Amino acid sequence: MAARGDIEIIDRNAARLKPAAGSMRAPSASAAGPFEPVVPPRKGAGLGDALVTGLLVVYPAFATVAAVVVGFALSGGGA
């Protein structure tokens, strides 16, 4: 155990920390980069959007049913 006289006392003002809010900068009003993102014109949902949405809904359901059928066929517990 260290004796009380062996411990060096650091000056009380040497280890002052600055508050976090003091170093924050004000947010900039300008854009972050030299290029602005181009917003594509939207007319509304078309046939392509409906087809992709339908595939995103139907394909996982079909794949789940197919995986269950294959699982039953491989395990021999189907019928």
C-alpha cells in the first residue's frame, strides 16, 4: 500500500475540461457538396411499379410454399 506522502498531487487547475456545447459550430445553411441531387420527375405509378410490387409480394410467398413442399418431400413426411 502506498503511503500518503508518495502520491503526487496534480495542480487542481491542470485538468479542466471544456463543456461539449462550447466547441459546437453553428450548422451551415449551404449544401455539403458542390452538387445538388437531381430529383427525377414523377408522373405516378406505372405498369413497371405495379409489376415490381407484385413480384416483391408474390415471390416470397411462392418461395416459402416451395421450400415447405421440398422439405416434406426430402424428409418423407409428406403423405
